[in-house]
Amino acid sequence: MFGLGITELLIILGLVILIFGARRLPELGSGLGKAIKNFKAGVTGKDEIDVTPQAEEPGSGDQPPS
């Protein structure tokens, strides 16, 4: 996995705990998970709600006949 061994991963985890503290780790994990989920949804292009206005046809409209 990216050339990282268990020792390197433990060192990185130790540094993260020192920087952010053990209490904030669940918040960071949750935020990271939500960010990845939103990124995947954005990449696939599937919107939950399509709020794009529909284009009107040129023949129908508010213009009176000439």
C-alpha cells in the first residue's frame, strides 16, 4: 500500500494523535468519510435533485403572433 509498512503507519497515526488529540479523531474520520462520499457522488454526476430549469421551445411562448 503505497510502499508504507506497519511501522510507518504507526508513526503517522502517532503524529496525528499528537497534533489533533484523541478526542477529535472520530470527528476527523467522520468528516473525511463524508467528503469522500460527496466527491464520489460528484464524480458520477448523479444528482439527487435536478433543479435545472427546462428550456422552452421557440414556437411556444409569451410572444403575440405577428
